[in-house]
Amino acid sequence: MFHDRIEAGLALAEELKKYKNDPVLILAIPRGGVPVAYVVARELGFPLDILLTKKIGHPANKEYAIGAASLTDSYIVPHPHVSEKYTEGQIIRIREKLQDMYKKFMGDKEPEDIKGKTLIVIDDGIATGNTLTTTINMLRKEKPGKIVIAVPVASPASLQRLSQEVDEVICLWVAESFPGVGAFYEDFSQVSDEDVVYYLSKLDGEKKKKAD
């Protein structure tokens, strides 16, 4: 069991040292993935951005995902009786929310260019991998060099699914019994928007201090 996300991040950083010479960009999944990614970025000197996506729900059942949208792209699985007008409207609505969220977390900073980069996608754990699979499909369209998923803990089913979608999956703990990500942390306190801003600002401050 991990004490908290910081301890998990330190352990993950050890496994990611092999990418030190790659053109790495860490993509943290808010909110829980940010403390983990912060530690990895701090320890290895990798740049860090956040990965904002949101699923597009079926008009008859919003919990059933028919795709997802990010700030720059979207991925739709065609379904009968789901109009293009509906999906376009959902994409616009989702992007407005994601833009507000990005500004809150990153200020006026432009999203990093991912073309040709080794993307390391970090979260605090993966239960099903459903949303992440759709997100990976969007990232692929922007032509990164590699996509690596790095997490402290995940279910076997999610790892099997995601390993078919990316170049490598790094997971410290594959848990056969998976009641939920929080079960593998002693301290799984909720990460707030303010916490996300704190970790991102702290990383920027530490980088500026090193540069000086």
C-alpha cells in the first residue's frame, strides 16, 4: 500500500528514469494524477502539462460514452440515432468547460505541442481504463513519438486493454482484487482545484529557482 500520492510518485519516478534522454512531456490527469505527476516531473526534470478530456454521453443515457473531447480534438464512435448536430453541440459545450478549467490550472500558458514527443500519461490509478482508451485515440491523432501510461496501481483488465493501445504501460502494482483506486493508499484525500494549482505553481517555482 502507498502512503499517499507523493510516495507513489517517488516510486514511479524510479521506473521512468529510462526515459531521461527522450523528449518527454508528462501529461497529468486532473485531479488525482497531478500530485503523482508533480513528483515525477520534479525528480526527473520533465516538463508537465495537464490532460483535459471529457466523455461525450449518449443522448438517451449520459453515462454511456460514445466518445470524448479535448481542448483540440475529439473522438466519436458512430451510433445509430445519434446525430452529428448532437455530437457537435456536445463538443462545443465540453470545450468551453475544459478551456475554463485549463485557464484556472495553467493561467495564460499555451498547451504544449505533443508532436514527436514521448508522452507519459500519469494518473493515481486506473480501474477500468475506458475513458483513458478514448483519450489515447485522440492523442494518437496529434502524432506523438511514443505514448507511455504510468500509474502506481491498476486492475489487470485495464492494463490488458491499455497495453494494446500504447507503446508501454508502467504499473507498480497490478491488483487482482480491485475495489477502487483509494483502497491502495493510506491517505487518499480528495485533490481539490486549489491543490492542483498549488502543485503546478510549486513546480514552476522550483524550476525557476534551479535556473537562477
